[in-house]
Amino acid sequence: MPTTTSTIDAVAAPATLPVQEPTKEAIAEPVTIDVKTATKAPFDTRTFHWTDAKSKKATRPEDPYTYLHGFGNEHQSELIPGALPIGQNSPQLCAYGLYAEQITGSSFAATRANTQRDFLYRRRPAAVHDAYRDAASNPSLTGSFLPMNQDLHSIPSQLSWSAFKIPEKQSGSVDFTQGIQTLGGSGHPNLREGLAYHIVAFNSNMENKAFVNSDGDFLIVAQEGHMDITTEFGKIYLQPSEICVIQRGLRFKVDIVDEHSPNGVRGYIIETWGSKWELPELGPLGMYGLANSRDFLSPTADIDTTSTGSWTVITKQIDKYYAATQSHTPFDVVAWHGNYVPYKYDLTKFAYQNSVAIDHTDPSINTVLTAQSRDAQSPLCDFLIFGPRWDVAQNTFRPPYFHRNSASEFLAKIYGPTGGGRSEVFVPGGASYEAGFTAHGSADERAIGAMYMDLQPMRVGLNQLTFMLESNRSLMFTNWALRDSEVLVSEDIPADAWDAAPDRFGKDPEALEYLKGIGRALS
């Protein structure tokens, strides 16, 4: 039977918790381990948590780069000592013949807490390029979600997609810029409020090509394959379980790590306009928990010294591409300082919080990042994560309760077994969506069985990772999402899915007797 829940809280078998008093001998006799001959355990963060890997390095074994730690920090980095000026931003003559260049991500007069800016010290100014010209646009990219757009469709209920296709190499090269396909969105970049959800799937590198989004920020979720991302600030390695934010106006390129991407690369992009991603407030949780700020990583300065020939810089405005060519690499920054810097985060480091007494906690407790809207009480988008964790609530229906949320909900599985979302076709690389106030919940036999199970402490969500986007906006969907992607499975829940949740009240003898006694017997 299909499952129609909007979060990933599968009912698992209870974990056994044997209690055994240590013997006197066990306490007294130490265990000796030969570190030279001991077999190193595999790097496993999928089963339960990042800390299980016992790593002394902040990144995964495949990641060759070094990073700066912290969220929203004032960072600085220099590849060559002395490249950063001391005590000022724009010297009369910069060290090593470099040029100083400022980038602002906010207005000059923004409050200090909201000011976003950098100073870059680079080989050539970014202004050195030929005239902009129209470039080959991406027909699957949509940037305007105003109601008069006849190619958009409102959805009153639910949608499901199987895994989105990665273009096959024999069918032609598709790089990151051409691999972006828009599912839906709300608002408009020029209004500086709104968002868009995209799929990205590609099979080739951006050869001597850079990309810049002049509309908003990209939050990129890696799902299949590994990405080698070059930014003006340095390198970022991105693989499944990690997310990356590249802010509006920053140049970058995305290449494929062939060794770990035999089928190409697939992921998701959340594009936000007029808002920045922030850490949610912790409130009574205290100083730490959820996504800890020290686990966010930003790149270190790393100039491109190997590329040759001319480069093309592609600029996205709404849903059109414009190109400018230049004779030098755009990634020629030797040093930089500021707080408007790309960053990444490993979702398996998330510090889950949960109920330790009764009731199922609202999904907002799993918020990694939030983007505020003009309504202070309702975010433009919350990015939530559901992975392995303990469930110990007593006298409680542990799966998500049946609910109708004011927010729209979009779910996608990064890795894990089939099922567990709003339908049995919820697979890695696919997605599902519920419009605001759409009634949904768990309706398969396993979830209903949770009403009668013996409640023991259990670990749920093992070896799986799913993210959810909650937005105060109802999305308008594109023709690509509903037709051209060719992976739309259903536009609603089949009626027979609810056979697992029959009318039990109408058969309860105590209730029937009471209704009869007050003259309200059921017909």
C-alpha cells in the first residue's frame, strides 16, 4: 500500500538495549590494541551519524581541499603570504601587482548584522571582458512565476516523481549550465521575493566556462555523483550528504569527479530571491544543537594557474543567459576577506533534537537553514533534514500525525531504500510535493500498526537521508515538471490507499452506546 506521509519517520524494529553489570575482572584488566595491525573501520556516516566515522578530519576522505570553519563569519584567506593588505582594503598599489575589487551582497547602508561584502585581490579585475551577448539559453529554466504566465500550473494537492534522469553521455554533452531544469516556484527575481526549485543533472565539465546567478542564491544539494566546484574564493568538493550555498553574483564552475560519478551528476537547487540563508534560532535548546555553526566550511584562496585560452562567463538573469568572453581565467584571486563567501555543510553532522517523553515533535525541529520572508512569522523557505536518530516517545503514535500544514512541502531522498515518503515510489533522486493545507499522513499497514506496537527505544531512518523544503508559498509548476521530465508518477494519492485507515469509531461499542443514549445514534 502507498505511504502518504510528508516526513521520513519509518517505524523500525526496536533496538535491543542489554544491561549487564561489568565484572571486577573486566574493570581491572585493560584492553591492549595494536594500532599497527588493527583493521581500520570503513568511513561510515550513513548508518547513524558523522561521529561514527571517528574522523580527525572535518571532511570526507575523498575531499582534497582545506576550509575555513564557521557560519556567517568574517573570514580572510591568502594563497601567498602578504597578499592581504593590513589595516586597509584598497592600497594605492596592491602587493604582487594585484588589483583590489569589492563585491557587495547587500546595500551599502544595511545594518551591520545584515551587511554582506568582500574584498578580493586578483590578477585582473572582473571588469576585463568583451561585451555581453545573448547566449544559448536553457529551455528548461524558468525564472518568472507570476500568475499571468500561461506555461505554469497550480496544483491543489500532491505530486510524485520517480528519479529524475541524468543525460546519457552518448546523447551529447550537458554541463551544469544546461543541466538546470525548473520544477516550480513562486514570485519573481525582480521583485526580490520568491523562490524556485530546480533539478540539476549533467554529464560533462564546464570547460573554460564560469557561471554567475545575478538573481539570487543557489543552495545546491548533491544527490548522485561528486562535484568539484571552483569559486572565486577557492575550491569546494561536494558529494551526496553535503549541501553548498553559492550567493548571488559570485562566479563559479562545476566539474565532475569521474572516479565517483560513473553515471554523471544529479542534485537539487533551491534558488531564493531577496533573502539569505540563516541558522534558525535555538531558543530553549540553548547554545548548541541542530546545525552547529562551526561545521560550516568555506574555501581558502586558490588561484587557477593551469588553464589557458579564452573563457566564457555566463550570467543568468531571470530565465535568460548572457555571455561575455575574456582572455584570462575568472578564478585568479590570490587573497580575499569578507563574509559574503560560499560555504558547504555535511548533513550527517546534524545534531538532532527529539521528544524524550511523549508525542511526535513538529518537523521544524529538524531545520538546518531558514530563509526569511517579509512576513516575520512565516519563512520563505525552511531546509529540513531527516536522517538516522533515536525515537523513544512513550504512549505515542510515533509516525507523523495526520496533518494539514499552512506551508507547502517538497521532499527528496538523497539516499536510502525505496518508500517512506508520500508514496511507495519515493526513491533517491526523485521527489514529492504537497500543497499548503493538503491533508496527508501515514496510511500504510506498518504505520497503522504503530498504534498497537510495543513501544521500545528504537533507531529510525538508518542508512537514509531525506530533505524537506517548507515554504509559505504555494508553488506554480512548469511544463517540464508535469510533462517533459517524463518521470511524473502521480498527481494525487489513489483512493484505495486509505483502506488501511478504516472507520473504527463507527464500530466502537462504547461510542455507539453513548451516541444512542443521547439520541444521536449513527445511521
